[in-house]
Amino acid sequence: MIGWLVNRPNTVREKQIAMQSLAGKTPVYLRAPRSKLYFNAYMVLFTVSFVGSTVQLVNYSLGRAKKVGEE
């Protein structure tokens, strides 16, 4: 029933050779296909959340943040 998923050829060796052939040129986390897309998306989300939490912390510390129930 799921033989198409279980009985697949082992391509680990080919992928390992491809990754190691790029050694020294790019960081490991940017070598795989689409890894730059994933890494950049992660960095954008991280930056937005970090800046947002910093702005909110400053607003709370200066007393400008709205409290629950205020309009």
C-alpha cells in the first residue's frame, strides 16, 4: 500500500557528496536547496519579533502602552 514511500532508492551518498563538494565556500546551513529562502524567512520573522518586543518593552517602561480594557 505504501510501497512507493518505503521502497525508495537510498540517495544519501549522492547528497553527501554534493554537500561536501561545496565545503569551505558557503556555511553548512546555506548549502541545501531552498536553504537561503528558509534562512532569510527565519531572519525576517526573528527581526520583526525582536523589534516588536523591544518597542513594546520601551512603551511599557515609559508608561505609554495601553492597559487591558483601555481604549
